[in-house]
Amino acid sequence: MADVKSKMKLGMFIRPCGHHIGSWRHPEAQADAGENFPHFVQLAQTAERGLFDMIFSADSATSFTAEPEGLHRTHYVAWIEPFTLLVALAGFTKNIGLVCTASTSFEEPYALARRFASLDLVSGGRGGWNIVTTGNPAVAENFGSEPHLPKAERYKKAQEFTEIVRALWDSWDGDAFIRDRESGVFFDTEKMHILNHHGKYYDVKGPLNVARSPQGQPVIVQAGASDDGRELAAETAEVVFTAHEELDAAKAFYTDVKGRMAKYGREPDDLKIMPGLSVIVGRTEQEAQDKFQALQDLIHPEIGVAVLSRKMGFDFSPYPIDGPVPEIPQSNVLSSRVDTLVSAAQRDNLSIRQLYQKFCSTRGHFSLVGTPSQIVDKMEEWFVKGGADGFNFIAPYLPGGLDDFVDLVVPELQRRGIYRTKYEGHTLRDNLGLKVPASRYAHKKADAVS
Ligand SMILES: Cc1cc2nc3c(=O)[nH]c(=O)nc-3n(C[C@H](O)[C@H](O)[C@H](O)COP(=O)(O)O)c2cc1C
């Protein structure tokens, strides 16, 4: 295998029209993307041309976002269910990984284990599961009358859930199915493992009725940044999707999560940390800035003001949008970062419109606007200085933003020798440089032999 470890990893974060709130109105976005399967095929094939490790889909089983105002102006309220989408995309791609988000708060471990093992079989070893516990309480309203569990309990449940899923993926040894026509024996009973799990939240007998998949197990991804989230990542995750705007914060997170792994008998390299990265690239700096501003101008004021008001705990709607940012009572300031941004807005005489544009553009992710070499300078800095093993590329608008990244940024990464020039292997694990996990029952076999 090529020197897979020294290369930057790249995921392609999909949302129908792009990540930016105003993206669907952009001339280089596909406004009907949410119901347009050929559009997603085009995205997947472009990402594969750019040698991305994986397509990565977030998911939320609700149309409701945090701001009810202006909902009718948002584009991610309805789109193809992403697991179905990724299974379908497996047939149109050959090398790229297919990672789907699924929530431990609203799924059943047996059904989820079965679906993801099947994704891995259908795609020839390219599947991955992004474990989330789901923060948005609106999702709970679609799954019965029980209120959303508090976060600490969601994580306890997630821990048990994940353990069951991984154990179910070990239900069959890789060579269990002998299918001997002569003797009439289909599988070796010694190589089937019944789980018999009885825990606080779940009772699951097993075995899984899907054979061991080509990667041994699909790749485990995790997104959640609290102490509980980091612990779950250190124990189980092989990729972490995270959000940081500054290198120092990214480095602190990277060091902290990797530092927690040893107590679970894991090496730092068994986990790839991939912050989200939004990019707007131009052939000149001015071109990039103009593209960025054109996109910012597409944020409808109704949404912009709603986002700003929620973040600040202060209603900006009565104030003129192109007027100055009013004094905010200290008691309304929810975090030091918000405080800093508002103080800077007042110092620089920003209008309310300019301030919400700042808030809405990145939504907490690392964001770069510039020429290919300016962008790669920063990506390389984060990679070399221990802030990231790679990035989850978040296109502000799709497909245009992805086309630009693949045509302009990928060649510059390759020219500097920090990104692959061809896929190293056939499975997602091969390309990410991750081990195939040994079955938890492997030692039994070894004991039996010795
Ligand atoms: C980068 C990132 C991406 C996330 N993506 C999703 C998602 O697609 N669907 C979802 O239901 N929750 C998602 N979450 C929410 C987490 O599941 C979790 O509920 C939330 O982050 C609160 O936990 P934390 O405090 O540990 O971060 C995401 C969280 C992060 C940090």
C-alpha cells in the first residue's frame, strides 16, 4: 500500500444544495437537489474524480430547524433519505467511501447493524456509520410522545447501542459460510456467534442475519464534542467529524481526544480527526472574495435576523437591517465568542445585515476564501501542526463549489505531496489507513487451536 498515513484525508459533506443557508438561490447550485437523484450521482462522481476518501451525509429526521422564522426560505427541509441515497450511489461509484449518519436515540441496534452491514456488502467495503445522539428535540416529536432524553443519558444509551452493533457485526466469522454442496452443510455452526445481550436499554439475542462484511466492520465515525462525546469517540470511533474555526481550538481538541485513547488500548493513529472545512476558491483573491460576497447577499434577512436573534438571545427584528448593531444588555450575551463578535461589529460599525452574514456563513466550521495556494497553505498548516488528519469538505453550494475544489484545490494539494494521486486500496479502511478490526470471538478460535 502507498504511504497512506502521511496523506491528508478528505470527506465530502453532502447537503442537497450546499451548506450555506442561501445556497439554493445561487446560480451554480441545483435548486431542486433534494429530489434530484442524478444530481447526487454527479456529485459522487466528481468527488471520486477528486479522490475523496468518502462521501459523508449528516441526517436529521425532521424538517424543523432551530429557527422557526423563515423556515419556508430554507432548502434542507426535505430531501432524499440519506441512507437510501448512499446505497443507491454505491452502484454509480467504485472507490469512494459512503458514510451515513444515524442516531442512537431513534434507531434500534439490530436494524441499524443489519442495514450498515448490508451497505458494506453492497458497496464492496466502503460503508461507514456516523454515530450521533441528536441534539435537536424536534426529532423526538416524530418518534412518539416521550420527550427527548437529556444529553448524559443519550450518551449512556449510545455507548450500549454502539457496543451491541459492533458485537452483532462479529456474528459470523469471515469463513463461516462453507456452502458445501456435497455434504449439504451451508455454514459452520462453530463460526456463528449468538450475542444474548441483556443491558440497561436493550435486549438483543442475535446473531445478525447478514454475513461479515468486506471491511470486517463498517468504519465508525462520531460527531459530538462534549466530554461524553469525546469519550465515546476515544473508545469507539475511527473518524471524528468536528467543528472548529481556529487552529488552537482544533489542536486542543485533537490532542485531548487522541490522549484519551490509550486507556482503551488504542493507538492515536487508529482514529482520524477531520474538522469541517468550508472553501470558496477563486483564481484570484478578489474573485474568491466576490464569490463569497455574492453568496452572503443571498441570505434572506428574515433568516439572517432569526439566526442572529437566537444566538444572542436578543430580538433584532425591530431594528433597521442596514442600521448599526444596537447595545445588547450583558445578561443576554450567551457566550464569549458571541460577545467578541458583537463588540467587533460595534467597533467596526457593522450593520445588522453584515453581522448576521458573519454568523450565518460558517456556522462554526473552519472557513477559507482565497486562491488555491492560500487555501492549501492553511489546510497544510492544520495538518502539519496537529489540528487535523484531514478535512470534511463542506461545499457552500453544490455542485459548483465542489467542481471548483476538485479542479483548483486538489491539484495544489497533490503538487505539495500531501494528498493522494490515486486510491491506495479498494475499501474505505484501506484508503483511510485503518486496521480491519479482529472479531471479538477470534481469541476463542486461537484458544481452541492451541
Ligand atoms: C460536527 C457535528 C455534526 C453533527 N451532525 C449531526 C447530524 O447529522 N445529525 C444529528 O442528529 N446530530 C448531529 N450532531 C449532534 C450530536 O449528535 C450531538 O447531539 C450534539 O452535538 C450534542 O452533543 P455534544 O455536546 O457531545 O456535541 C452533530 C454534532 C457535531 C459536533
